[in-house]
Amino acid sequence: MSASIIIGIILIAYLVGLVLFTNRGFKEVTSLTEFTTSGHRLGLMFTIAAFVATWLSASSVTGIPSMLFTRGLPTVTGWFAGWFFATSLMAVVAYKIRMPERPSRTLPEFFKLRYEPYAEKSGLQVIAALSTVAAYIAYIVLQIKAVGMIVATVTGLPYAVAVFAFLIFLVYTASGGMWTVAWGDLINSVLIAIGLFLAGGIVLSKIGGWHAMWAAIAATTAPATVGGAPIEPGAMLSTVGSFGAAAMVGIFFANAFGGAVSPHMAARMMGARNVKTALLMPLYGIGFLFVCFIPILILGFGGKILLASIPAGKGSDWLIPMLLTQFMNPVIGGIILAAILAAALSTANAQLLHNALAMTYDIARNLKKTPIPEDKFMTWTKILIIGVGVLLTIAAI
Amino acid sequence: MESFFLVPSQAWGPFLLWILVTVVQVPWILFCLSRIEKSGVRRWGASGNMFNTGD
């Protein structure tokens, strides 16, 4: 059996499992509050799974190893530490968001209720919604591109086919609102962890273990790209690298503040059944993520040792596809590919949902003179999820 | 000594920062929870224990 067929079977098995899980979410959606924020009744298990799966996006699973490969240890200083510090700030965000007796349904609506509670039409809510839409567009396109490139490279499918196949599942898992996203995240979080540990374990075994990895990384002089200038021995272990201390402090806090207030994370706090669940979500989730970041570190540094430099004309984003095709057997490669797909899907579907909600709930519903029936509103949002998904996929081609 | 800490001494800075910001969250979030629970504002829903947060 050829490698592409084996990988294809594994991917289909994952997608069937995802649909089965997601279907359970559709049954829960009986009102607008259930659609937007799971009726504010997500338990601890759902919120932790959603936190982990959403946090681990295509950019963290594939982009961070690429950055470790290129930049070395400053990635830990600015990105690992910055993102993990974000969860400390999330406790404050959760505390504030869950103060009202009836929590808001979106982050822009929270701003309205907090700062313009008596306004019939909130300009602040519109500004927050527009900011959300602008920020998410680039992020969703990035996720679609990453998946398209990796799936096309590993399976041999044309890039356009790969991104449109991804779109179908992206739209499907987002169209049931928060409940379908949450049910999908249950299976995605488990699969991402399995994929990361498999990939990390295999790379570690190929490079001779943990201590051999550090010795090789300390000694490497290979440039990031073939033909580039060699780097100084030990440069990969620099704390701030070529960024400089001031820029690194900026990166650290940008990641910390940005991670803490991202609307899809705030939505999970609103969806939690109570303030305690909202606060415990980042606490337990971060413990799980800390363990998951070890194989991500191994993929970056191990990849540097195995490949030394990326061929000229290709960016460091090719690291994971090259590791998958050159160093993994098809079964393991298929599972890891499914995990990357899960990481991208679980982040992008939440972002697509909140992107659509920003347009329908925070802008259209906020500015419309007459109330919109809940059924009609949810139908509009679903249509917008499809429309935005198609547009962003076309933009990614 | 180096093998005890699992990473070479040049790499301690970033790892210590990463571990510190992670570990510090445990007392910080527990402190936040205790403040909410002591406030007596039941409507915030600070109920249940650390593993089962329902009523």
C-alpha cells in the first residue's frame, strides 16, 4: 500500500471521528445563547479541552518549531514564556468577564455592557467587532495556508484541493456555534497531544536523545538556509539572540497581552459554567500545554540537527513537511498530519465563528432598529461563516 | 550539574523564565479563587471543588 493511501486512510478516520463528535454539539444548540456561548454551561473538561486545542494552532505546532530552527532559544524567551504568562493575565480577564450575573455573549458586547450600558447602539461594540474581524482575517488565512501546504506536500494532493477540503470541515465544525467547536475540541486536544509526542519521540530517537540534542545545538554553525552565512557556535542558545534585549521584552509582553485577551479565549471564559471553571481552565490547561511544548521544542531543535539547513528557495516553514516526508513512516506521518490538521482546525473554527458573530451579533444586531428573531439570526451567522470561509480560502490560494 | 538540570547552563535563562511564569500561576490563580469565594458573591458561581465546579 502506498504512503499516500495510508496517510489518506488515517486522515479520513480522523475526520469521521471529528464529525461524530461535532454532531453531538449540534443537538445542544436550542437558543442564541447556546449558539454563541454554550448557554454558559461548559464544564471543566470541555473548557480545558477547548483551551488546549484552541491554544495549539497551526502556528504553534508548525511555526514554533520553524522559529526554533531559525532563531534558536530566543523563541523560548519571547514566545513560550510570553504566551504562558498570558494565562496569568487570563485569570484577571476571567474575573472581570464573569462579574455580571448574566455574562455577555461576545467580547465586544462585554465592552458595551461595561462602558456603554445605556446606549441603544454601541459604537464601542462596533469598534471592538471591527478590530476582531480585521485581526482574525489574517490569522485564519495563515491557518488555511499552513494546512494546505503541509497536506499538499505530504499527500501529493493539489494545494487548492487541500485547502478546500479543509474549508468543508472548518465550516462544518464552526456552523453549530460554540457547542460544535467545543465537542470537536475534545477529540482535537487528545489527537494533538498524541501527534506531538509521537513526532517528538521519533525525532529524539533519531538524534540520539535529549543530551545529544543540546550538545549538537550548542555546536551547530549551520545557517538556516543552504548557502547562508554560518552562525557562531552557541548562537542557538543565546537568550535574546539577534533580537536584542529591548525587542525581546516587547515580544514577551506583546505575546502575553495578546494571548490573554484574544476573543476566542474570552468566549471560552464566557461559555464556562461559572467563574471558578473560567479560572481553573487556564490553570489546568497550562499544565497540559507545558508538557506539550516539550515535543514542540524537540521538533525545532531536533529538526535543526537532522536537516541542518533548509534548501535554498524554501522558507523554514518547510521544516515540518520535510521531517514528515523524510524521517517518519506513513502511519506515524499520517497521525502527526492529522494532529496538525486538528491543531489548525480547532483554532481556525473558533476564529471563524467569532469573526462571523462580530459581524452579525456585534455590528448588524447592535445597529439594527428592530430585533432579529433568534432562528433567523443563527441562520444569517451560519451563512456568513460559509461565505467568509470561502472568501478566506480563495485568499489563501 | 548540567545534566541534573537537563539543559546546558547557557540555556538556563529562557527555561527559568518559562518555568517561573508557569509555576507562579498556581498560587496566583488559587489566590484569585480564594478572593472570589471569600467575597460571598454567590451569583459569580464560585462553587464546587477544584475538580468538579458544579453546584
